Amino acid sequence: MPENVEIERRFLIDGRFERPWVDESTECIEIKQWYLDQKGINVSSEHGAVMYKNKQLVSGLTKEDCRALLQEPDWTVRIRKFDSSCFLTLKGSRKGAAAAEFEWEIERNLAESIVVDSQYPSIEKKRYLWTNTDGFVWEIDEFENNLAGLIIAEVELEDEDATVEIPSWAGMELTYLRGWSNASLARMLTRQ
């Protein structure tokens, strides 16, 4: 897979039936994600840094990374927290199953200072990591709170044409449908 590109296929799952990804051998991660205002992001080529509303979140970027970051006009900006780790992710516009993606671990206190008492759109979910018989690892997200009952599975691929075995429990493919990204779902809840 090219560096800083995410290629994934996504599927809607009907949770009323068997859930083979939930067993003692499957890793489960509790995740909370906040979607920040894209206009608050500033990439400084001079300092090799990513800022959010005057707070430096990332430093030490190469000139090449800065150029790539500055080329995308419409990043989706996310802070993800799981366990004691926090990550800043910038995702570009999706073209087919692929999108530019940059991700950095950031200091937890810095992440929390941005999202504390915020009204940023957010989601919470449990992510199960399930390995299929073809060796691909699937991430099955069971959403919580206002999205409780929604289950989406995705598999990351090395290239868009990779042959992958789709599990029998995978439902409608969402890969090419707008409005099913985590960011879209979080923003939809905020508008209610």
C-alpha cells in the first residue's frame, strides 16, 4: 500500500444474527473519536508542524509530508482515544476505496485540552479485530450511545483490486456510499 494512503472496503452488519467476531480470542478496543473543525488545522512547512487553533499537535514533519498535507484542501480532522493513547488523524477525500491518511500519536493531555467540554461531533464504539481465513484482519465496529445497534465492518487492503474473502455475515457494501463514514455519522448526530 502506498505510504499515507488508506484503502479499505466497508460493510453494514446485521447484529441480530450470529456475531463470530465476539469470542475470547478476539481483541476488543474501546474507542472515542472527536471530529474537529477542518478550518482550525494549520500546517507549517517552515516549522514542520501541524497546529490546531494555535496548539502544536505534531512536530518534526518532513518538507515532503508538509507538501502532501498542504495539497489536500478538505481534510477530515479527528482525535481518537483508546486505552491511554490519543491520535490525531487527517483523512483526505475518498476516491473509490482509497483516501490519503496521516496519523500521529499525540500527548493525551494535549488531546484532552482540545476536546474537554467541547461540542465537537463524536462517536463511541467497541472495535473487534477478527482474522478471516484468508489472513485479512477485519475491524468490526459496534457503535454505542445514539448509534447503538449499528455495526460496520471494514478490511484494509494493500491495493484496491486485492482479492478478499467477504465473510457470510457481511451485509450491504458501504465502500462507495457517501454518508457512512464515522465523521458523517458523528456530524449527523450533532445536527439532531
